[in-house]
Amino acid sequence: MKKLVIILKELRAKIVEALISALPITAIVYLMALLPFFDFDMSAAELITFTVGAVLLIVGIGLFNLGADLAMTPMGAHVGSGLSKQKKLSLLLSVCFVLGMLITIAEPDLQVLANQVSAVMNGTVLVYAVGIGVGAFLVIAILKIVFRKSLSQILMLFYMLLFALALILIVSGNENLLPMAFDSGGVTTGPITVPFIMALGVGISNVLGDRRSKENSFGLVALCSVGPILAVLVLGIFSRNELTYEIPDYTVSIDVLGSFLHTAAHTCKEVALALGLIVVFFLICQMLFLKLPMKRLARIAVGVAFTYIGLVIFLTGVNVGFMPIGYKMGYALAQGSEGFLIGFGLVVGVLVVLAEPAIHVLNAQVEDVTGGLVSKKSMMTGLCIGVGASIALSMIRIVFDFSLVYYVVPGYFISLALSLFVPPVYTAIAFDSGGVASGPMTSGFILPFAIGACVSMQGADAVLRDAFGVVALVAMTPLITIQLLGFRGIVAEKVNERRAMKRILGADDQQIINFM
């Protein structure tokens, strides 16, 4: 009974935190609907649907965050440390490859991506190719920890390869596939897999790491995001079909209850598949070598239940309540001032970060692993600035209709260059943050917002070229902002050292004697 009371108190705190996070973006939608000068009319069905969606989003984030604390993070840490203690590198790599492939194949967002490119490539081939890519790069991430290699050097190597493949894709005439290829890196690192994979890295690093264990604890999500991009680029290079895209039906049904129940039933199956694979994998590890006590397993089981229920509620609220409103907002704002559209994109980007469930898990893990060196507040500030800038840049791209290449090439060059001047832990955290920031709220609200703005300004034919790529930018800009935090820290530390040295050198002998 006492444990139940403690869990309920934790849940209440998580829901209050989620309410504070989701309140700003919810308030903006209501203001746009109620204030006459926005020219954003919402029907009664749309208003009710959005309200119910907002409530589900808040409850879902609260349940998910509690479930991640109770289950996903401990499961990943136990599996990582347990596998590492077996002292069998082949077993560790084989299991991680299978794990990366299975959880990626089951990721709901990847199925959406496969349906969108079905006109140009076989959806099943895409899913398995991306799954193999994630599994292979998870193995590379483990090897980085085992052999204590620099993450920045590995990232430079593979991003140079990405740029080369992107150039080949452009030359082959499939340039419109480029934004979707870079978007795929974000959609495959979903809210189920991110806490587990990050904790897996912490567990492995604690056993196999050295004095750089803080750096080694991060970087798995960063490398796992590269595999999907490579897979889609390669498939796009060998594709010879004309890529087409159908605008989804974003109309809100009058049957509000029926819409939520239908989506919830579909979401239950998707989340059960993705979460079930991780649970089965954990149970196999438990029987083979973990041997955790029943009390700990019971706590993890409660956490899995919270994670499942929370994610189903969250995704249902986003898909039914937020996607149609996001599309309608983008379409309406694009018919007004271009400057206002860009500024609004900046504000919405900042607010959406606050509502991403995996962001809170990441920030807590970063603060814990770094011992407070990187605080949750500084992480959230950097992510808000980065994501807000990325949405604003996406709106600029829609307004002026130019290629994503003009963003991603200089953006990644800047982020990789910064990795040479900042502490390695900041680079690892930054590249992980990019994958985590591009979560369900980005694909469920920001992407429809960008599609609506693009349809309004450039027409439906330009959606693949201009609207897609917003997830890629959301994943890219935090790489720069988080590393700039590290760079600022270095500069501030050196300035303080110089000031201290000047005070010492400028002091007379009596002051030095007194000081000593």
C-alpha cells in the first residue's frame, strides 16, 4: 500500500509536469481559434477533438515518463551491464544487432514512412533495410564503447559518406527523395526505443568504459540515426520510379468518440508490437544471465504497463487531436504574412519541445550521468532554441522553395567542426539530442503544419520537396546549439582562469602570504 501511494505521488508530479509542458501550445491553438484577427475558424467538432486530444496528451506524457523511470531505463541498463559482464564480445554484438533490427522494424513511425514511399520502392524492403541499418550502427556504437574510439571521428566518417550518397541521389534524378531520407533518421528513433537504447549504452559503458565513461554513455542514438538515412539513400539511388505523394485526409470526423476509439485500437496493436519485442528480449536476458529478484521485476512490470498505456493515450491524442489542427494552422497562416508564418514556426518549435515525452527522459539521464555538469535546464534551453530555429528555417524553405541540401550540408559541417573544439561528452549528448527531439510531436503536429503551409503556398506537388525535411532539421539544429553550450562553457572557464591568474600575478607579496 505504501509503494502504491509513492507511485501515485510520482504519477501526479509527472502529470503536473506534463500539464506545464503542454499548456503553452494548447493555449496558442485556443487563442488562434478565439481571436478574430487570426482568421482561423475551428468548428465545434474540431474544438472538442483538439481539447480531448490535449487532455490525452497530458495524461499520456505523465504515464509514459513514469513508465520510463520505472521500466525502460532500468531494463536497458540491466541488459547492457548484464551482457557486458559475460565478457563475450560476439554475444554482445550479435544480441545488439538483433535488438536494433527488431525494435526498428516494429517502430510505428517507420511503417508510416514505408507507406509514403510505396510508390517508389517496396515498403517491406524499406522496413527491413532500415532495420538492418539501425542494427548495424548499434553494433558500431557498441564497438566504439568497447575499443574507446572517438564519437566525433566516427560521425565525421559516416556523414561524409552520407553527403556523397546524397550527391549521387541528386545526380540520379531522385532529389525529391532526399528530405524523406534525412527524415527517416528521426522517425526510427521513437519514444519506446530511445530510453531503452540510451540506458543500454549507460549499462555497457559502466562495465566496459574507462575514465571517459560519461562520453561513452551517449552516442548510441546518434549512430542509430545514421543507418536509416543511409538505407533510404541507397534504395533511392537504385530506384527508377517517379515518386508521388498523396496528402492525407486531415478532416476531423463529426463522430469524435468513434475517431478516438478507432485510432486507439490501431495504436494499441502498434505499441504492443514495439514494446512487446523489448519485453520479450529482456525476459530472455533475465532467464539466461540477469537473474534479477522478483521485487525488481515486479517494479519493472508496473513500469511497462505505465509505458504502454501512456504511449497509447499520447499517440492517440496526437494523431486525432493535433494532426488535423496542425495542418489547418499551417494552411491558414501561410495565406497571411510570410514573416508571421516564419515567426510563428519559431514559437511553435520551442513549445513542441516541451511536449515531447522522450525529451524529459533524455534531460534527466544527461543530468544524472554527467553529475549535474549538464543540467536539465541548460539542455531544455538548448533544445528549445535549436528546434525553434529549425521550424523557422523550414518555413523559410517553404516560402522560397529551395533544396534541403542548402541547410543540411553547412549545418552538419558546422556541427562536426564544433565537435573538434568542445568536450566529447557535449558532442555525444548533442547528437543523441537530435534523434530524441524529432519525436511523435514533430511528426504528429509539426510535419502536418509544414504540409499545410506548403500546400497553401507552393501546391501539393511541392510537399515532398519542401514540406518534408522538417524532421531532419529538427534533428540537426540541436547538434549545433548543445555543442555551443559546451563551447560557451570552455570559454567561460578559460576567462575565469585568466582573471584568477591576473589577480594572483597582480597581488603583492603580503597578499600572497596572507592568502597562503
